[in-house]
Amino acid sequence: MPDTRARLRAAGPSLGLALAAGIAGVAGSYLLAGFTPGFVVAPVEATLSRAMPDVVVRYAILLLGSLGQQLNLLTALVLTTLLFALAAGLSRGIGRQVGVPFVGAALAASVVWGMTVTLTGAPVLALGAALPVGLAVAVPDLTALAASDPGRRVDAGRRSALGVLGAALGFGLLSYVVGGRGDSGGGALESSEERRATTEDLLAEAEEKSLPVEGLEPLVSENFYTVDISSVDPDVNAEDWSLTITGAIAEDVALSYDDLTGMDSESKFVSLRCVGESLNGKKMDNALWEVVPIADVLERAGLDLDQCCVRLRAADDYYQVFPVEALKRGYLVYGMNGEALPRAHGYPVRTLIPGHWGEINVKWLTEMEILEQDAEGYWEKRGWHGTGPVTTVAKFHVVNRLDDGRVQVAGHAYAGTRGISRVEVSTDGGESWADATLSEELPGEDVWRQWAYEYDAPGEEHDVVVRAYEGDGTRQPRERREAFPRGATGWVTRTVSPE
Ligand SMILES: Nc1nc2c(c(=O)[nH]1)N[C@H]1C(S)=C(S)[C@@H](COP(=O)(O)O)O[C@H]1N2
Ligand SMILES: [Mo]
């Protein structure tokens, strides 16, 4: 027995081993949970982004975009690995003091399991983190017990720590590949023959009406932008989902997924744009959504709301506050382009509020809280004023050289529910203007249009300027304004070179 104890104590340095255990734990968690809230790094990242000073978040997510978020995720990844490493190192130290084989390993596994359950609330998935950590910590005990020659024990210990580190890295790589699989949401949408036919007709109509311009996003976006407060999206089950209507009403109301999808629905084109995007940014897109008017849901619940406001809450702890009047004209949405809503866009149910900035179109919706008084939403608390109507914009993303030597320029124009009636292009920096070709209008009260224009290349560098007109003929304001806090304005200008 004393011999065993001595062997365990002598079994090599633990820093590499602890680190290996940390890596193995995070990797194992990812292997089981994938990129979902069950992955131990997810709650750490969410906590980091909620705790970040307002000024940082204001710009980090909306302006730095995915880069800010990736930095945050990386920080959370490193922190969690170190936390696990610390747990493994301390447990191993205690195990060596006790001198009974595998006590350290069992302790490390238990502690990591406990930490992971506390963070994620998912006891079974937490085994994905706990078991690899326990295993890594157990390796030196195994080697030490197996080594017969006392003189080689320390060496064996050192070698095994390196071996475990190598194995942990390999395991991490494997988990990264395997864990990045499957995703809920975005699957088949159960709907009647008739509804499916309508959806297909509308998608075909959008394809037909899209201008034939190389490199121009079609009228139904192929790559719809996302903006999220967390790197890891909620992973909500439709069967478990319900929407509760609470707050300043006589009695709470609950609506299940089946209740919602059992109601009469419509296929609707609705465009979205993020208040935080730069003037010629790319956070503006359009899709065909399967929607139920919120007015119908309220009627079904016998609610005739005359309160001022509503606070929508979501599974990622996001929340937004805006007028009940806007809510009444909004939609609950469970389908996108003929499929179930993809997880990234709010599966199983989100809201769409026509004409308003993207931020109030709450994804992974869980609750509608009726308020007697106005309050601040997630972004408003951080200084933004993004709950109102969108500003008018003509984006300019495409410059093509045609075979006949002419130049083709193109983009999208959007003015929310005010609509777009005309787009003008200047190829001399704003001196003279000509009408661009517009894509035919799609049905719907809140849909963008494409514009395109061709001209003879002037043979020298020139500024091309674009401006849109709203449905009633109002010209888009020329005044330049930054995105913060109410959305960018101004005419987009791009310098086009002669070749
Ligand atoms: N639950 C939740 N809803 C959300 C957000 C979010 O982070 N969480 N982001 C909002 C913002 S700022 C925008 S611009 C839109 C973007 O919708 P999309 O990701 O489907 O394009 O979702 C809004 N709804
Ligand atoms: Mo946004």
C-alpha cells in the first residue's frame, strides 16, 4: 500500500495533464451536444455577452458583426477549458494526497459534471464533459500502477501526460468534426396540398421576377443574414414550445405549436433589415414566410388589447418592447421558403412586424407580455432606437462589365411598408440622373425590389450614386447618418474604375 501511494505521488507533472483534461472535457461536451445550449461553452459565452459593458456590446455585435461574436466565443472557449483544467488539476492533486488510485479521476469527473449541469441544466449531456476529464486524469494512475521499474516512474508519468495531451487534441479534432452535425428546424413543413402549391407558386413568381443580373441576390434571398445576441442559438423543440400571453390582461393565455399551425395561415413575402448595418451593408434580405396574423391569435384568445405596449421575450433571453398597435399588424411565423423555420431564424416560432427594423422581429419567441407603460428593450437599453419604421435605402452591391463593353450596376431598394416606386442612378457623381430598371413588384406590404442600370463606360474613374423613391413619390433623404442609434441614411455612392 505505501508503495502504491508513493508511486501515485511520483506520477509526473500535472500541468499538461490538467490542460489535456480541460480540452478533452470541452471537446466531449461538443461531441454530445453539438452547437446547442447544451454545449458547456454556450452559457459561458451568453453570460459574457450579457455582462459586457453596453458601449462594447452596442458596437461589438451590430458593427463588428460576427467578428465581435467570434472573439467572444473564443474567450468563452478558453475560459471553460481553463476552468475544467483547474478542476482536473486540483482533483488530481487531492487524489495523489489520498493515495488511492482513481480517486482524483472520480473527483474530477464529478466536479466537471456538477459545473456543466449548473451551467447548461442538461444532466445527461454533461456526461460528455465529465467522462473525458475523468478518463484523462485516470491515465497517470494507470501508467504508474503498470510501471514495474521504480526508476522509470517519473519518466513514464511525464510521457503519459504528453500522450494524454496529444490524445485530447486528437479527441478535440474528432469532436469538432462530429459535433458540428445536424440541426433542428428547417425541416419539412407539414401543410396541406393547397398551401404547398401556393408556396411553390409564389417562390416561382419571385424567381421569375428577379432581374437577370450576375451576382445580384434574387428577390428571395439565397443567403439570409442573421443577427443574434448569442453565438449559440437556442435549440427549441416544437412539441415543447408554447407561447404565453401575460401581463396586463385578465388571465394568462397559452398557445401550443399545434394550436398555431392549426390556424389559418398565409404565405407572405416580408423583407428584414437590421438597424445596426452600415448604409451599404448586407443585413437586409427577403423571404417567403408562413404566417398567422397576430390579430387572429388575439381574437382567438378573446383579447382586445388597448394597452400601450408589448414586451416580447425569447428563449435566448432577448426581449423587445414596442407599441401594441404595431403588434396587431404583425405575424407569428413558423415557415420560411416552404420549409419549417430554420433554427438560425427562430425555430419553431418568431414574429414579423411589417415595416419595422429587424430587432423587433423576435426569434425563438416564448412570451408576449402586455404592458401598461413603455419600457426599454434589449437594444434600447444599450442606446439604440431601433423599434420604429425602417429608413429608405437603395443598396449598390453589383458592378458588372458586360461583353459589349457597357457597365451594369445593380442592387436592392427598400422602404418598409412605404414601398419603392422608382430608383435613379447617376454615373457622374450626382449631376445628372436616369431611371433604373426595377424588378416587378412582389405581393406583400413590406417587400424590397431590385434595381439595375446599364451605361457606356466613360473610360475614366467615375462616381455612381443611387437613390430611391418611396411608393408615394417621396425621395430618399440625401443626408448622411451613421447607423447608431436610428439606422443609417444617405445616398450610396461607389467609385467605379475604367476597367
Ligand atoms: N430572440 C432573438 N430575436 C432576435 C434577435 C436576437 O438576437 N434574439 N436579433 C434581432 C435582430 S437585431 C435582427 S436584425 C433580426 C434578424 O433576424 P434574422 O436573424 O432572421 O435575419 O432578428 C431580431 N430578433
Ligand atoms: Mo438588428
